[in-house]
Amino acid sequence: MDDIVKAAMAKWPNVPDCFGWLGLDARGNWYMRDDRVQAAGPFPASKGSLLQHEKLIDFIQRNYAADAQGRWFFQNGPQRVFVDLEDTPWIWRLQPDGRVLTHTGTEVQTQDSLLDESGRLYLVTNLGVGLVHSADMALAADWIEAGRWAPSPAEHAGLPSRWTFVRQPR
């Protein structure tokens, strides 16, 4: 977490939390969701505005974390902005050199792999569970065929309780 964020938290400890204003889709994209978008329906059916400002995205990703209840948030100065998740809190990007990165750019160590009833591939890592990015599925299939992973069956609906994360924190 950025030092400036920690300082703001110490200076203003009682800022109310924010819910419904930020979403993370299944491809690792961030969406800003104003009142109008929220009124139109829940994330991801009503996504909002795709964030494209690189410095803002970097700031969000450096200050992205979870609380003890598994609610993921972006610490925006003294305010905790909870994130609506389309799928999981992490989206994995597979690298041709064999590394696995989070959507935030952090390298992780894979511990297990899971395949749900719809054919979505998840990896369990030192940071928790996440979805493999759809653009990386050809590489993932190569790695599975090579024996790097042997996915176990998993139920999509059961992932949040098994891995302690909340898709729609309120």
C-alpha cells in the first residue's frame, strides 16, 4: 500500500466505506460505476465506464487488498472502496516463459488448478484463487497437455466460500 494512503488512513480514520462504485471483470479490467449504472443493475450486467487512465489503474492495483471477510477493496486514501467481482479477486496472465502474473502484475506461484462446470480454468496460488484470462487459454491448454497442471473439478458457485472471497460486497 502506498505511504500516502497509509498517512491518509491515519489522519482520517472514520471515513465511510464505499460500495458498488468499482468493478473488476473476468479479464482484469476495472470499471467505475456511478449512480446511474448502479441503478441499471448489478455488476457485471451493468458494468459502467472502463477505466483506461494508466496512472489511476496503477494506483488502484497498488492499493488492492482484502479484509478478513474476503471483501476485496481499493484503499483510496482514507476511504475503502469495495470491489464488485465478476468472477474472482485475481485474474491470472500466463507468460510464454512459464511465469504466472496477477492482473496487477505480481508474479505468483501456482499450487493447484481447477476446472469448473463451464470449462473455466482457475489456479490456486500463494495469493489465493483466480481465473485464467480468456486470452491465455491456448497457452494454458498447452501447459495442461504437457502435464504442468491436472485440473480438479470445481463448482463455480462454491469458489467464494471455499476460498473466502465475496463477489458483491455490501
